[in-house]
Amino acid sequence: MSVSIEVRGLSRTFHTTVRRPGLAGALRSLVNPERAVKHAVSDVTFSVAAGELLALLGPNGAGKSTTIKMLTGILTPTSGEARVAGVVPYRERERNARNIGAVFGQRTQLWWDLPVRESFAILRDIYEVPKAEHTARLKEFDDILDLSAFWDTRVRHLSLGQRVRCDLAAALLHDPPVVFLDEPTIGMDVVVKEQVREFLRHQVEERGRTVLLTTHDMTEVERLAERVVLINHGRLVLDGTLDEIRRKFGSTWQVRATLADAHTEVAALPGIAVLRQDGPQVVFGPDGPDAPTVHQALKQVIERYEVSGVAIDEADLEDVMRTAYVQAGAV
Ligand SMILES: Nc1ncnc2c1ncn2[C@@H]1O[C@H](COP(=O)(O)OP(=O)(O)OP(=O)(O)O)[C@@H](O)[C@H]1O
Ligand SMILES: [Mg+2]
């Protein structure tokens, strides 16, 4: 599979002036400013395959937005390098802009005083999208995101959730292969969140877009991402599939099965132990470090035994990631 986003040893340092407290402090700062260095991103290396959705996770201040700003060409790295669809973003900003769409949930890319529809028309002209294509794409977005109810409203009058939906559509109007989403579902209600997730899934699965997403919402990660990269204090501390992370940090799960025939002899399966058996009720659990994920275990159990009912229990991703954060020293 081809690589779409490639990040090698990427670092970004900020130099700031420390303000001393009080009037005397302010005067001293003026005469003799004290400088501080902030390593927002340090030596980060990862890649994203074409058509993959990767979640970039980490606590507040970890360096996620700074990383995305370098990949969208807004910031230049202090050292290291990055390529997005073959382009070095901070060296060829305009060329990069044609290949990417970006949404920063915290602020809009749309024109504050214009109705949404006019913003879309301006973007169509900027990116020289043929009219028929533009109309077809808007319709596709409207079908999932329900934009037409408010696209004649000025951006400044939209609610947060409406505005971010418009931003999402705006970011994809020129059909970019790569999409950066920095907290795209911030402030959305549960129904709209689900709409946006469906939209993103559609964009990845049907349109083959590559997506790099940041979020603090683990349900979102669970629904959308197969792989996550975790950063903390600017450093990459974990890169793996959700399955690998679950196996490493959340190995507790149970498969509770009801056997069709209570007299069936039940035995352990590879990596799966029989924890309890009470007549037709059998509880399976992980056995050893190579235990399968709960979903693989479920598959093995129902392939091996005839069951009339089955249920699973697993640590939710929030717990698993909390453990991962703690073990990675992130909290
Ligand atoms: N322009 C800047 N000047 C100085 N420091 C900055 C600047 N931009 C970011 N930082 C610092 O760099 C660090 C990383 O910030 P960043 O915004 O990338 O974090 P984040 O992972 O996106 O966090 P959050 O989850 O809160 O959005 C923070 O400590 C922040 O204060
Ligand atoms: Mg951020």
C-alpha cells in the first residue's frame, strides 16, 4: 500500500518570553527578558498509508495541533521532515493545499459574514472545480450532513455543530486525497456526531481518502480508527492498531456462551481459557500474552461450539487508553 503521509524526526520548538509577575517584574522583563524554549513536537516519526484513517491522540498540550499545522503548511518544522501526498507542505504550501482538506474544530475556515453557500461558491472558484462536479459533491455532502437547512445562513449565526459540518463540507469540496481533522466533532450533540462519523467513514471507505484525525473522544476512535499514534510532551510514545493496543493494555475480556447442548465437552482453545462452566453456561477468558482479542475469541468460540446465545464483556477503549497513557508516562 502506498504511503500518503510521511513524518520523519519532525520537531518544532517555540521560543517565548516569560512574563514576571507584578509591575517590578514587568519592568525587569522589559529590560532583561527571560526566554523560554518549548519543545512542542520532538523527533516524531510515523506514516499513514493511502486510504487509512489514523487517530493522533494525546493529552492537552501534547503537540497534536502543532503536528497538524506542520503537515498543512501553516508552521515550518525546526527540524525533521514531512511529506504529504509527495509534497513537502511547508515548502510548497499552495501545491499542498490542493491535495489536502483541513478542519480545525476550534476555528472556522469560512467567511464569517457570508452565507455558507457563498463561501462554498468562493471555494469552488479558488480551486477551479467544474460547476456540475461542485453541485454533485454538495448534494452528496448534504445527503449525509443535512446542510441545506442552514446553508443560506451567515456563518456567524450558525451554531457550533452546524458550523463544523459546513467546515467539513468546505474542506472536501475540491476532492482532496488527504484530510486533516483537528477535533472535528467538538461541541456536537450525539446525533450530529454520529452523522459526522458516518460521513467520515464514507469518505474513507467509498472515496479512498486518507484521514489524520485528532480527538479526545474514545468512542470516536473506536468507531473510526484502526490505528492510533499516541504522543505526549511532543514525543511519540505508542503507534499501533487498536487490536494491538487492546491486547497490550486491556487484556481483560470475557466471552459468555450458552451451549445449545448442555452436555458438550468444553475445552480451552488457543489463547483462550475456560474460566467457568455451569451447565450450558460457559465463560471464556484470555490465556497468556498471546491471547486473541475479544472479537477473535468470539469467532473461535462460535466456530468451535454450537451455541444458542453469546455475549461479550471487554474493557472499554477509554479504560484501555487510560492504562496506555499511564504506562506511557502521559499522565
Ligand atoms: N505559537 C506557540 N508559541 C508557544 N507555544 C506554543 C505555540 N503553539 C503551541 N505551543 C505549545 O506547544 C505545546 C503543544 O501544543 P498543541 O496545541 O500542539 O497541543 P495539542 O496536543 O493540540 O493539545 P490539545 O489537546 O489541548 O488541543 C503546548 O504546550 C502549547 O502551549
Ligand atoms: Mg490541539
